[in-house]
Amino acid sequence: MTRNSLALPITGDRFRLEHSEAGIRIVRIADEMAVGAFAIEDIPEGLLVRSLCIEEQHRSYGAGSEAARLFNLACEAADVPLVRTWAHRNL
């Protein structure tokens, strides 16, 4: 399983996820502005989410939540067997 296997682009109500060289770009549909990104790594068991970051000037209620929901839908569509996430222990 690789991140390139994900069924992208995938579009939600306000945001779209699409492949980028660095990972997965989060695009606001209203103005086609890239507002954030996922850093994803391929692991033997599936995929590892290193980070989901919405740029500070674009943070608002729901941007990260919708991006996470769309990512989960893309993983389900691609039959990703396991998605792991990483968080710094001091957060």
C-alpha cells in the first residue's frame, strides 16, 4: 500500500484533497486556495499520518475535520488495511 494508491482527488463540501509532491494538499473549493497538507508515509501495514496541518491564516471551524474525514474516505475506497497516526508526546 502506498499513498499514491489513494483515490484522489476527493471532494467534500468545502475542501478537496489532492496528491502533491510533498504528500496530500488540502484545497479550499471556494477560491482554489491550498490551505494545508497531510504528511503521509508508506509503512508495511498501510499508511502513517505524520501530520495534518492547516496553515494558520486559513484555520477556521471545520477545515481540519473535513480534511480528516475526506482522508478516511479515500483510505476506505483504496482498501488501506491500517492507518496509523503520530503525535509528539509533549503535545
